[in-house]
Amino acid sequence: MPSITVVKAPEYGTSFTVYASLLRTCAKSKSFQRLQQLHHHFIKDGLEQTKPFANLLLQMYGECGALDELRCLFRRMSSLDILSWNVAIETEVLYGHHVEALQLFTSMQHQGFLPSKIVYNSLFAVTQYQMLKIGMSIHAAMHGISLDMDIPIQTSLIVMYGNCGKVELARRVFDNASKHDVISWTAMMVVYGQNGKYEDVLTLFHRMPREGLMPDSRAFVSVVDACVSMEALSEGMKLHFLIISSGVDMNLILITALINMYGKCGSLKDAHRVFLYTKGSNLASWNAIISSNAYNKSSDTIQLFERTLIEGVLPDKITFVSIFDACSNKNLGAVGKQMHARIVGNRSEKDMVVQTSLIDFYGSCGHFPHACKIFSAMRDHDYVSLISIVSACANCAAFVEGKQMHSYVICNKFERNVVLGTALINLYSKCGSIYDAHDVFIRLRDPNIISWNAIIGAYCQNGFGKETLSLYQSMRSNRVKPDAITFLSVLPACSHAGMLIEGCSFSLAMKQDYGIILDIDHYNCMIDLLGRTGRLVEAQQLILNMRVEPCVASWATLLSACRKEVNVSGVEQAAFRIMQMDPKDATPYIMLANTYSAANRMNDAQRIMMKMRAKDITAEPDKVLCSNMSPKAMIGIDSMHISRESSDAAMNMFIRSMNV
């Protein structure tokens, strides 16, 4: 808010100084009634229409939040100056009345007043509502009078374009600037981060020293946040060292960002180490460490919450959201209910974010009626709460209720929302209604990679292998670049259809065409593909030489393939590995015993079962069912006629690409 200098104007005598002091006292104490009393004195003394008095009164009404009185006074003023317009526009922006601010801005120019830098800077706040055309018009007006060369104005322009998702325009403003400061540089990094261009955040950050700029705490926060999104622990650790060595102010925001970075990147030990630096004296750091533990599904999350209470730190809605997230599994369902009981009756219970978190919690734990009850009790529903209740329907396979929610989504005009549409696709996929899922997909406006992955995954999970691959090709035709998740549907589709050549080709394309590094899940898909197509030697070769350590699922996949072919040595190798990695799992014992029985080695079969009983290992029903599954129950390639020569060539090319 522009300050008005207190002066002794000869034409008004000393009364201006006295009134100015009284007005500021009223505004400081937010005493609206006393402010009105003084205003009546102004009118009585004939001072309301004098610019210094009127402008000062405008400012004080603004500071008290008395917008109606400010607007009435502004309309009654017989003579307006640039200061009057500045105060009126800034106040409207300050209290979020962006349309009114823009109307004043237009009227100001029609009456021949040239907006100041202060007004232009204020108006860029309207872009949080993504009024891009208006923002560009303001930019054009400023360019005409060369105001856009001012660094603070350029920074506001960068932020404005970033808020509207126009990263290229923000970068153009940044590049056209003749001079930068740390604030404008940080603004550009924040824009990149907000729009998912995390590599560009790091690139820009590393350029700062070459431009003679020393990053401040805000710059470090923006680049640390980028590391969180990239899960770049190594880069984050380097930044932490740089922060310490640079001597930058380790304020609470930066410390919290570091805790969050270590937590989200899976290094809880380092997150706790940074947390200890704060000595646990504030809620923000407690929330960061609790959230980090919840994210990593640590058993310490609830104990940390109890410690906050012991330390006298009162939890807020962010704390409870993290706690409900930590409890979002069946083992902690009772604890989550206890936490819910704690907030019943206080403000947090009615908070939309907390209510949405509770819907997620109850939905993930299978307590669907509780999730519905909370959803019904909400005063308003935004698309986030709708996503939560739709996801709850999906987790509980509540098809009828999901259909009802879909109708509610349509009635509230959310049907074309991509994120909500993706949740509906997942719902119908889990309920086995692939046609409903497809109907939702085709109605989406500009489906993104997440939506494409959802519909491709839906077809794969419901056994439509050829359609899965057809959708993959459609996605490429629509110029949507596949990611690592895409291939977790494409590769299983090839596996279930026995398409060895295509599966190997897709794996090669991941690395060569899209720069995607195969992770353990992709390798497991390839082990399954090789096993299902009878390439057990190659499957064993892959699992022993792949770039990542095989997990229990890797060996279990090989075990299943070898069991189907009654490959005793392969079953033995895989079973013994699983026994070492998961000693309490009955599956390897049962499958090994079944294989020995199929090979007429009854003594070995009895020996394995006796060994299992001696170790007091109990078979879980679902695992017994899986282990006793007949070879015919598996989708094989008996009906497939594949050229051995061509499949060998594709497989060998894949093996070589994996450096096996």
C-alpha cells in the first residue's frame, strides 16, 4: 500500500497532521467505528473532498478491510489523482477482488491517468486466475512506455506467465532482460518447477554463479523442491553441502524443504538429522518429518505425532493429513479411526483437505461406508474430493456407488476433468467394466500421459492384449510420449499374448527411443515373457545378469515359469533363492514339492513339505491356489506359430542391449 507523507499544508492548517495521526492509529488497531467517526468529522469540517484527506482516508479504509466504505468514498471524490487510483486498485487486488481491480484499471486509463509501476505490479496478481489475455494486454501497455524493462516488473511478468502455464513466454521475458537480480532468477526457476520442468530448474540454478549471482535461501528452496519432484537424492545432497558452505541463512522454510527432500527421496536418516537441527521447536518442521515418515510408510509416524503433543506443539490440518496417509493400510486402520476420533468436534474435522484425506484413508482400508458418510457430510465438493470418493469406490470395487458418483460428476460439469476422468477409468477397470472405462476416456479433453496409461492399463488388466497394444499405437499417433509406467502395461500384454518379438522390441524402444531405464518391474515383465514363451535358459540368464538386484517377485516369476515346464533345476534354483529372501513364505516349498511330485520324485517332495512344517511355515490360501495352478490355467503360446529364427534374433538383440 503506498504511504502518504504527513505534511502541514498551509491551506489546511495543522488539522491534517492531527487527523493523519488519528487515522493511522485507528487503522493500526483495526478500529473501524472510530475510523467512521473521524470520517464524519471530515465531512462536518468540509475536508472530505480535499485530496490529501480523502486519499489518506481511502488508504485507512483499505487497511481496515472496509471495502464498501472505500468504494463509496472513491465514487464521491470530486477530484481524483494518481494516488487515489493506486490506493483503490491495490486494495481491490489485496483482498482478491481482481475483476473490480481490472475495471478500475480500465477506467483510470479512460480518464487520462497513466498507471504507475506500483499499479502494474499489483495487477499481475490477477493471473492466479489465469487471465492470460488480460495479463498480455497489460504487458503490451507497459512495453509501449518501456516500463517492462524494470527488473521488478519483469519479475512480475515472469510470474504472471508462469501462473498461466506459458513457460516459453516467461523465459522470453527472462532472456530479454538487460539485467537480472536473485529475485528475478529465482522467479524463473519457480516457474520451471511449477510447470514440471525440473531439469531446467537445475540448469538455471547452476548458471547463477557464472552470472555473478549468489543464490539466497529462496533460490535454494526452489531447486531443493525440484530435487524432490525428480527424486534426485544425490543432487539434493550436493545442494545441502552447498547451502552449508555458502553460509546462506538456514531459515525455517529452507530447513523444512531439506527435510522434505530427504524424506521424499527415501533417506529418512538424513531427514531426521536435518530435523534435529531445528530442535523440534516449530510445527512446520514437525509436519515435514511426520510427512516424510508417512511417505516412507515408517512405523515411527504415529510415535512422532505423539511426541509433538508431549513437546507442546499443537497439530494442524497438515499434521492430520500426514497421519491419515500413514494409516492408509489395513494394519493401521484402528489407529486411523482413533486419530479421527481425536479431531471430532474441532475445526480440523470440517476442513475440506482433512475430510478428503479421511475419505482416502477409509477407502484404502476398505471401510467404504465411512468414506461415503464423510463425503456426504462435506458442505462443498471440489474435484479433489470427488477423485478421493471415486478412488474409494475403486478400492472397494463398489460398481453401483461408482456409477452414482459418475452421474454426480457429470451433473457438476467435472466430466472432462482429466485427473477425475483418470480416476473414473481406474474405477471401471477394477470393476471389470472396460467399456465404461473406454467411454470415460473418449470424453476427456486432451488426455495426458496419465490418462493414456490408465486406459492402456485397464485393457491390459482385463485381458485385452491386442487392444492394449492398439491403444499404445494410438497414443503414439496422438504424439503422447510413453513413459516407464506405459510399458508396465505394454510388456505384460505381450507376455500374456506370447508375443516374444514384440516384447523384446518394446524393451529396446524404451532405452533407445525414449531414454527410459528399465527398473525391476520392467525386468520382471521380461522374465515373465521369456518364461511364458518357453525361454527358461534366457530367463535365468536375464535374472542373474540384469542391472538391478532381483527381488522376490523376480524369482517367483521364474519359479512359476519353470514349474509350468516341470523344469526341476530351474524350480530348485528359484525356490531356494526365495527361501533365503523371504523365509516365512510357503510358496517356494509348495511349488518345489509339486514339481518333485510331477517329476515322480516323491521322497524329495515329502522332504520339502516336512522341512516347511518343521519351520512352522503356514501357507496362505491365495498362495496355495497360485502354487497349485495347472499349466493350462496360464496363458501360453500353444496356439502361437512364431518363427524360431526371428524370435531368437529379437531376443538376442534384447539380451545384448541389457549387457547380459
